[in-house]
Amino acid sequence: MISYLQVDNLSKRFGEQLLFENISFGIGKGQKVALIAKNGMGKSTLLRIIAGKDTSESGTVIFRNDITVGILDQDPALDPENSVFEEVFHSDSPVLKLIKAYEEAVAHNHTEALEKLIPEMDIHSAWDYDTTIKQILSELKIDTYDKKIGQLSGGQKKRVGLAKVLISNPDFLILDEPTNHLDIETIAWLENYLVNYQGALIIVSHDRYFLDKVATVTLDLTRHSLDRYVGNYSKFMDLKAEKLATEAKNFEKQQKE
């Protein structure tokens, strides 16, 4: 398996509180990892460190050099002055910039611009990507393209942030509570999208049913350390129950000795 991310000996405190100490794990291509912990134990902090938005006291986070990374925070940092359209297409990707120019020309009926852009769309095989983008926006129920980000509700901003990261089509996704503010129908679509996603991802979510559908590996952040389980949330719960039962028996045996 091709390694996409390697985390080694990571430690972090929040004030006097130790969140985690010397934790290590790796994520390879195609792996879909659920990060589990009680509230306040450092799940979002760990994601932010991996994303390069926070620092650790020690340890390293190394991504494969040639991959792209997409990040969805609990509260996405969007430009309030951008329109939804501008924010969603804000990317360094040449193809995305081309599609943005094409869509703007269509919206404003700029015939001369279209005459130049349509052959470019052909050359870069951008039509299928354009269709995928429109599907993502439609499934996430985003249709107010001209509205300013600053005028959106928190739920609408989360949808725009999710659309933006999915449209960028990165090799590695970091998703913090992606199902917040989504209805059942949209969550089902997102589950299917992520199941078929070819890259790697790490997710924090309180929706155990969502994690059951998507996750193939579960990382349990507990007692300041990290335990790895192969399987979705339900499998993790079964394996952890077995582990705790074994630990209890061993402790009881030691006490008797």
C-alpha cells in the first residue's frame, strides 16, 4: 500500500491538560480512517495539526510529496466578500480556473469569450469535470451562486466549504464533522461519494451510522494514546469491548497474585 501520511511521536498539551503523547500512525492510499475520542480529548486539535493549522510540542507529520490535501474544518474559513460561485471555484487548479471562466461566460452570455473557452474545454477534457462539479453543488443543495458568503447561515457555509473541498478533488481528505447541517438525503449521497472516493481520508464525526458506512479503519484516541482497529465503528466497538474485557481479566489475575 502506498503511504500518503505518516505521523510519528506526536504530543500536544492544551494549557496544563495533556491531550495526547507520542502517538504514531500511518494512512495509505484508499484507507478511510475514523478518528474517535470523547469530547475535549483532542480530535479536532489532532486534525488541525495534521492539516498544518496547529503545532505540536513534539513529533512529525509527513505527507507524500506528490499528493494534494483538502481540508474541511468544523467552521470553514471562507471569504465573506466572495460570492458562493467565487468561493467554490477558488483554486490554483488550471482546469478549475478554466471551468470558472467558462461558467462566467455562459452566465453573462459573453459570446467572444465562449468562442475561445469552448476549444480549451475540449483540449483539457473539462466537460466531465464540469458535470461532476454541478452534481456536487446540486446534491449539496447549493444554488445561490451570486449570494455573498457573509450573508449565509452557518449551515450554508458548511455546505459551501464541503463543496469546495470535494470539487478540488484532492488525493487526501481531512474532514471535521462533515455531516453537520446536512439532511438525511444529503448524508446518504455523501456516504456514497466517500465510499467510492479513490484517495485516502481521515474523518471526525459524531454520526456513528455515517462512520459505519464510510470508515475502513478506526483510530481511538484514549488515555492520551492512540489505538488502531481495522474496521468501521461497529467493528471497533466490538473489538474495544473485547480488549477492555481482557484487560479487566488480566488486572484481576494480577491482584490475586
